[in-house]
Amino acid sequence: MEEKNDKKYVPGDGIRSLKSSPLFRAVNYELYVKPNSIIMALGIIAMTGCAGYIIYMRSKYQSMGFYSAIEADGTETFKKKVSKWTV
């Protein structure tokens, strides 16, 4: 007897080798596509750039003597540090 399923499974296929519904494939798209190195590199560069900018801005405000304070209405503001000794 000849088998109808003559598909060869390759190690590392994982969930792609299982039978699934089109809805499952649409909802879990990232499980069925191969990783794209260029998009991954661009994402890493963007995330690193954003984190670096946040760190830079925080160090800039701290070196100028500002700190973040939460106001009574819930907004965040930057206030200048004031020494209690100079008052």
C-alpha cells in the first residue's frame, strides 16, 4: 500500500509539520514563517536607539539637578533639586 502523506519531515520543522486549521495559522502567524534577519536587525537597532535615548535624557536631567516628581493630579513633572541647607 502506498501512503497518501508522502511529505518528508525535516528536524526543526516543529509545529509547521503538524496539521492545523487556517484560522490557527492566521492567528499564530509567527509560528509558521521563517525568521527574517534584516527585520530582526532593524528591530534591535530601533529598540537599542530608543533605550539609549531614554538613558541619555535621564542622565542629562539628573546632571542638571532635576528629578521627576508626581503631582497631586497624577502628572509627572521635572523639578529642580533644592537643598534644605540653603533655604
